[in-house]
Amino acid sequence: MTKINKNIFKAAWSYDEAPESTEHVQIKKQYDLYIDGKFVKPSKGKYFATFNPSDHKEIAKVAEATKEDVDKAVKAANRAFKGWSELSGKERGKYIFRIARLIQERAREFSVIESLDGGKPIRESRDIDIPLAANHFFYYAGWADKLEYAFPNRKPKPVGVAGQIIPWNFPLLMAAWKLAPALATGNTVVLKPAETTPLTALKLAEIIHESGIPKGVVNIITGAGETGAAIVNHPNVDKIAFTGSTGVGKYIQKATAGTNKKLTLELGGKGANIIFEDAAIDQAVEGIVNAIFFNQGHVCCAGSRLFVQESVADLVIEKLKRRMETLIVGNPLDKNTDIGAINSKKQLQTIENYIKIGLNEGGEIYQPNCKFPKNGNWCAPTLFINVSQSHRIVQEEIFGPVLAIQTFRTIDEVVEKANNTPFGLSAGVWTEKGSKIFHMTQKLNAGIVWANTFNKFDATSPFGGYKESGFGREGGLHGLKPYVKFE
Ligand code: NAP
Ligand code: MG
């Protein structure tokens, strides 16, 4: 087995600070609800604060939409439906293209706001979240006038008013995943971002307004879980698209059962990342880091369960630990930062609680020495070894930078272990053998299987899960289907 020369890792680089400027960013002190083409005050006049998770400072206040406000937004969307759905696909496409271009033009501002409000490293919001969000609008704008090619010999019709509820881990990107296909197919929308990360969705409301899209086609309202529930339960909403936790997903499925509402659920995950002994090990180690530490591990499709073939396990774990020592945890706006702030105090507590559970169950922990900034929500990248299938940290979604490592000997063994989970969202396979990749993709029960890479997203490619990870697909041609009906 290859031995590692430990000395070469000792002199890890240190970097000077390289913070992104916030001067070009415009954030209002207070945001209202975007309903019927106007920013309007919430009916009860209540506002709540959104904070910067890296210093706990308040960034802005946003409106809390009540049941009455939801009703107003749904009615506006209902009124706008006829005009929007009867517009030619080409005309609808023009507005969506315009939104895409406006996101690109304002990309720098969007990235800074995303990192300020949610805690993710600026490198990620700048290079992944925002470009991908623009990409989704571009992609679906292209479909708007080609729907008869998407569904040959069938006549796709829009569903009506779509209620869309999104989480805090990819705020703008999730809004794009929801809005772009809904608009391309001629639906109107009421969208609610998450409580802790409403600002890029509100910025998006501003540019949607700027795009000149007819009033009421897109309504963006902020609020807590109750606002989301009011959207779900509104009788004039025709489709619910939800991304979030499995718990809330189950509630929504119950609430919509027996109604005519169409439903898609993008829920949690516990992705298996599988390293075979013939994999390019250094590449795989980078892949492991990307799979679990990207976006602080707040990723539904994170590779949070690592399976390493026994013959290379010691080597992989040692290399991984060394790599973890070089990860920079800190200011999300610093361009050197690899791991930003945990999104909320509540989420940090959840993660810390899981780390305790892992220790109490007998897992062996490793965390590098990290220097955290003074305030804010921080968690060191963490791995656990000596855990087994029955451990809670192996079974349950932690949604943080915590990796559970197990080993395996044979393909059958790893397939059985990887599939032994209530979830079925993502998996990764690392091997030099193409035939092994094809074998694994057939056997793994996951909506997405990455080969020799992880956490790669593309607007043209469908994304979604099995089992408790939900149903329905977003992205690609498949992503149009939940928003159309056939006569
Ligand atoms: P969450 O608590 O389920 O919240 C998701 C959204 O639903 C938020 O906007 C939330 O509002 C709202 N909500 C809460 N209770 C509701 C209710 N009773 N009725 C309707 N809406 C309600 O999830 P989260 O903690 O924000 O996000 C993390 C979860 O999302 C993880 O489990 C992750 O795996 C999953 N996720 C899945 C995907 C995917 O594509 N499969 C992608 C990203 C994330 P508040 O913010 O005000 O609570
Ligand atoms: Mg916030």
C-alpha cells in the first residue's frame, strides 16, 4: 500500500484575507410582499428579521404574509392566468429570457446577497448558485415555444396557479428551478422562500418586475411555515411544488390527498458515495470533500455516507484527513473560504446534536483544528469512522458537514448497504472501470448517480428522488411535465 509522506502536508498554505466587497449591493431595510405586480404591505403589518449567519447581525426586515395575503396572491395569480396562458410561447419565452439576462447582469449583487443572507462561501454563490439560476431561466425560456416537441402528438396545457415553497440551502437556485418551468408552460405562480434566506428571492421579485412580465403572473411572498401551509391549503391553487424536509413533505402530501392539486416533492437524502479500490484516489478524495462539505453540507443530495473498499480504506481516510486540515472555515464573503457559516442557530444545534449522538453511539470522530471567527454559526468539517448501518448518523439526514464512513469488500455488499436507507436521492461511484459504473447505476436506488464526480448540476438534466426523497423531477425535459396537463 502507498505510504503518505506526512511532512509534505505540514506547511499548509495560509492565505491573506480576500473579502468580496459589499458596496455595490443594494439591500433595503424592509421588504414588502410582491403581489399583483406591486410591493404591498402585509395585511397584519408584521415583519420579521433576516440575519447574517456569520455575525448574527440583522440584514433586513421582511413581511410576514398571513392567510389573507396568501389569498390575495393566489387571486392575483388566478386573474393573470388567462392572459399569460394564452400568450404565445414565443412571447412568454421573451420575458423568461429577459429574467435570465437580468440575473446575469446582476450576478455579482445576487452572489453577495446570497452569501450574506445564507452563509455560503462567495466562491460557491458566485460560481455555482447564481450562474445555474440564470441557466435554468435560459434553458426553460427555450422550451416555451417548443412544447409540442416536448410532448409530441399531445396537447400540453398549463395546470393553473402553482404554489411553490422552497428551502434555505440554495435560495435563488431553488426559486429558479421552480419558476422557470412553471412560466415556460404558461402557469402563474405564488412562491415562498424560506424564512432565513428571503433576500435573493425578493431581489428576484425586483428584476421580475423590471422584466415587464404581466402583473400577477409571479407573486413572491415571505413568511414562516404557516404561510407555506396557507399556500398548500388554498383551494384555488392547482399545483404544489415543494422542496424541503421529508417531515413537511409528508404533511403536504396528506394535506393535498383527495384534492385535485398536482404535487411534486423534492425532499431529503442520505447519499452514498462509493470509492472502489481501482479509483483515482486523489481525485476521489477531492470528490468526497465536494460531496459532503460543499455548501456546509446543507445539500439534499450530499454524499453524507462514504463507502470505501477495504483495501484502500486506510489510505483514503488518511488522505481525506490531511485534505480536511487545509479547508478554510470562515467568512462567507472571503474568496478563500471553503466552508462558510451554518445557515441558522437552529441548524447548528441540530448538527451538534447529531455529532453528540454519533459519539454516544461509539463512533470515532475526526475534526481538523479550525480557527473560527468570533460570532456566527460555525461547524468544523467532521468525519466519523467505526460506525455501522444501524447508527443514527448513518441513517438520518444531518444536513451539515458531517460524514459517516464505512468500508465494504464486494460490489453486492456495497449495493445492499447503499440502498439500505429510507431515502433515494443521490449516489456517487468512483472507479476506473466503465462497466462497473454501468452495473452500479442499474443497482443503486437513487434519482441521480454521479460517476467519478459529485454534486454536478445542469439545467438540462432531471433531478429528483425515490422513496422518502420525494417524487417528480425538476430540470430537463422531465421538469416540464409537472406543470402541464393533457386533454
Ligand atoms: P423545511 O423545514 O421543510 O422547509 C422548507 C420550506 O417549507 C420553507 O420555506 C419552510 O418555511 C416551509 N414550510 C415549513 N413548514 C411548512 C408547512 N407546514 N407547510 C408548508 N410549508 C412549510 O426544510 P428546510 O429545513 O428549510 O430545508 C432542508 C430540507 O430540504 C432538507 O431535508 C433537504 O434535504 C431538503 N432539500 C431537498 C432538495 C431536493 O431537491 N430534494 C433540495 C434542497 C433541500 P420556513 O423557512 O419558514 O420554515
Ligand atoms: Mg438570513
